[in-house]
Amino acid sequence: MSAATPPDLHGPADAARARVAALLERAREPRLGGVWTLFGKEVRRFWNTAAQTIGSPVVTTLLYFVVFGYSLGDRLRAIDGVPYISFIVPGLVMLGVINNAFINSAFSLFLTKIQGTIVDVLVSPLTPGQILFAYVGASVLRALLVGVIIWIVAALMGAQTLAHLGVTVAFMLLTATMFATLGVVIAIHARDFNHINLLPSFLITPLTFLGGVFYSIDMLPAPWDTLSHFNPILYMVSGLRHGMVGHSDVPVWSGALILVASNAALWGYAWLLLRSGRKLRE
Amino acid sequence: MGAPPAPGEPLVRIDGVTKRYGDLVAVDDVSLAIEPGEIFALLGPNGAGKTTLIGCVTGLTVGFSGRITVAGYDVVRDYRVTRRLVGLVPQELNYDAFFTVRDLIRYQGGYYGEPPSERRVDELLDAFDLSGKADANSRWLSGGMKRRLLIVKALVHDPALLFLDEPTAGVDVVLREELWAYVRRLRELGTTIVLTTHYIEEAEMLADRVGIIDGGRLLRVDRREALMAEYASRTVDVRLTRPPPPELFARLPDLQLEPLAGEGVRLVYRDAEADRAADAAPSPVQRLLDALRGLDLDVASVDAHRSSLEAVFRRLVFTEDRQAPPSRGVTGGGPP
């Protein structure tokens, strides 16, 4: 069918061939700028509404700190030699990191999907890995900002939380990456906003609260102390608590192992989803 | 391996492409070559497979069989190269409520490697009459402005091949004409253009070649003039001062002639017939007028119009598809 009479063009055809030749010169060189543009855009998306995306979670979490740690803390006994005011800081930081990492990537990507602007990214030469890096990276940055601000304010109010800095940073970073990647996966699968709200409300937040944010699981009666060991978030909170105050309910290596494994699995799955184009390029 | 198309080589080569969604065959074994520098119109009713077909080239549709190359590069394997060459104006209006018009243009260019210069952004804003809204949130743009922003975003990385998916759907007459003028200018500057449309007038006004697509199948591809010359017809409505007598129809048995409601007759003839007739015998119009004079019938008014591509379209889509013409959402003429 395409064998039909070719168009009788001279000027435009030559101009077009010249344009293609010039563009190909540039198109053949790999360029890495694109990923930073998307990352920068996603950072600005939350930064433009920082009062809501950073200020609000920091204030909410610090209220827990003020009420439980600062006001009631004096009346609660030290846990394993750690004053309660310091003990709850890693739990609260984890609460902020987990929620904000997930919500940021899930909402941003889902919003882009329903607004139709995802097309702008999908027709670009960005690779699946670059798209994933940009969304996860921006969410990790937001989660760390929230976590670090809570950490600093708590320290200024008297909490002692500098036991092992390296462990602290590693657990914050790995947890943020894991939940940001989970957010990307959920956003790709979600068909309406409910799908995104259900996970934090019914799974992530309960598991975080029950993961030893406010207490040591040694304080729980049987069988809750044993059951708590099936909660993966316990291992993350415990790891961070080891980093900040040197106390841990479970071995630090077990938390690190869970985080590295879940990060690898989620990242791999998200990358495959983006590469296949399922749910997005259809 | 990819290279700029040599003289005689197409810019886009679509080879036996089929895309299925479950049982639905959205694109059915389509082969097509797009020549550098042409304006190609894919004409078809809603749901014909136009958007899916261009989606296969631009990367929005995956999982098709067959092969597509742009400048010799495979759109699946070498997508990082082909997407730098291609721009897409999608059919659906979109906006990002978090950013201004200027931000969105800058970001869109940035995805392709490096953000555009301020001068380039200003030029584009100016060319599409969006300068006044540069710092407005894209949410508050009117439909026409959102459409223009989509075009700017598709052009910001300076593509050599531009796909316009139903570019004038829901666009007013003034903007439509401006858009057509801009498309022609882009082509002069060396951009190859593929547009999809269900407005026959759009294909007629703009395209060098037209591909007629329906039910996922490409029914016919040819130069616009060739299609029109072959199929296009003219309709002449003659209003009389009294009803035409049966004798008139008896005198001209070989012409396609019918009475009009009220007092008058309608003559329909194909351009090709008229051209042949002109060499030897009087034209169909001349014969009708002679017959009217012979019967002493006075002419009150004459209306004539050319049905052009619409006739081609109806013939191909409705006869080859064996579907009834009504209720398909296909209309002649321009956008409402």
C-alpha cells in the first residue's frame, strides 16, 4: 500500500533530510541530563508546597514527642538504661520517613498518571531506570528532610541520639528507598486514589505503630512480643534505634538484611513494570 | 543501522504492524512509509486505530508485532535515539497543577538531555501566543491554550518528525487556521508531519498524502489530489420557479438527477466524468441547463459544491467495511 505514488517534494524533502541528519548527530550521544530534570521537577513538586509536605508531618510528629517524650517521659522509667525521651526519637523519625517516602512517590506518580501528563515522560528518551531513580530519589529526599528535622529538633530538646551515626544514616536511607519504591509500584497499579490511601491507613501506619515506635517489645505480654517479630517494620525501627541510642530489640544485621532484600526485590519489580510499560503505556 | 534517509528512502518505515488488545485488533497488519518532508494525514473515524498506530511509533503503545524504524533506527530497540527525533501532540488535553506554563516547557525540553534556553522558550511562547500566560499555573488555561501548550511541549526538543493526534479537536476556527499555517511553516523548515484526523477538511487542506484507516486496517494510501480526482464528485442544486416535469428526467436518462424537495433538481457527477466529457461532448451541467431551457423552465438559483475527500472516504470506509454509514461519528466538512 505504501508503494503508492511518492509525494513530489523537493525543497521540504531536502530540508527534512538535513534536519534528520543534524538531529541524529546529537541523538546518538547518550545524555544524562534528562534524569536530573525529572528528579529536579519532582523535588520542586514537594518543595513548592513545603508547608504541607514537610512542615505538616514534622509538626505532627513533634507533637507526639512533646506529649509522650517531653511531658510524660519523666514519669516513664528508662528502657534498658535509655531515657524515654531519647528512646522514642528513632521511632518517631521512622514514622516520618516511612509515611513521607511512600506518600510522595505514590501520589506524585498517580497524579501524573490521572492528569495525563505521564505521557510527557513516556514519549521522552528517559530509560525505565532513570524514571524510577527520579521518582524514588525525590521521595527519599523529602523523607530524609522530614526525618532529619525531627531528629535535630528532638536533639535540641534534650534527646541523646548520636550513638552510631553510620548505622543511623544507613537505616534512614534504606527505609526511605524501600517505601518510595513501594509507592511507585502502588501508583502504577492503582486505578483510583483509594488504592493509594488504603495501604498507609490499614497496613503501613498500624505496622509502624506496632513496630516499637513508642515501646520496646520486651514490654509486651505474650503472645504479642513473639507476634511482633513477624512485623518487618520492627526490624527497621530497631536498627535505627541501635544507630541513635544503642538499644535494639532484634539484631541489627537482621534489619539490614530485610531492608537490602526488600529494596532489591521492589526495585527489580518496579523496573520490570516500567520497562514492560504495563499499566502505563497501554 | 540508522542513518539519515538517503534520497528516495522513507523517514519512517512501518512493516506489518499488528496490535491486539485481547480479542480486539486495534491495528491490523499495517505497512506504511512516511517520506521526509511530507505532511501525511491518517484519516479515519473514531476508534479506527489512528492513535494506536502512532502510539506504536512514539512509544506509547507497546507489545505490537511487526517492525517500525525511524531514520533506520528500531523504535523498540533504539528508542533512546528515535524518541529524540520524534515529537507527539497527544489527543487528550493534560495539565500539571503544580507548575507554570514556562516550567512545564523547560522540564519537557530537559527530559531530552538539556533544558532549552530562555530564548527558545520565549520564542515558542510567542509563536503560540502564550507569552501572557507564561507564569500562570497550567491548570487555569483555557482548552485552546492547553492545546497550544501541548504543541509547544512537543516542539521544544526540536523534533524532525511531529505527530499531531487530532490536533484541532475542540479548537475554534481561528486557532485551527493558525495551527494549519504553523504546520505548513514547520514543514517548510524541514519537519515531517503526520497528523490523525477525522475531519476530512483537515486532510484536504493540509496533507500531501492521505492514508484512510478503519477497523485497524489501512484501506488506501495515495496523494491527496489523486484520491480526489479519482473519487471526488460535485453536486449542483438548481432551484426552479416551478416543479420539474417528469419529461426532464426522461430527456437525461444517463445523468444522476433527482428532484429536490420544493421546486428544483439535483445533479451529481464525478470530477473524472466531467473531465472526460469536456474533451468531446458537453458537460453534465451544460446538458442539464440546455434541457431546462428546452423545457422553458426558469432557473431561480444555482448552488454547487464539491464533496471531495468525503466521497472517497465514504466509498472506502463504508463499502469495504460493509457497514452502514449512519451513526459512525464521521462527518464531512470541518470541525464544529
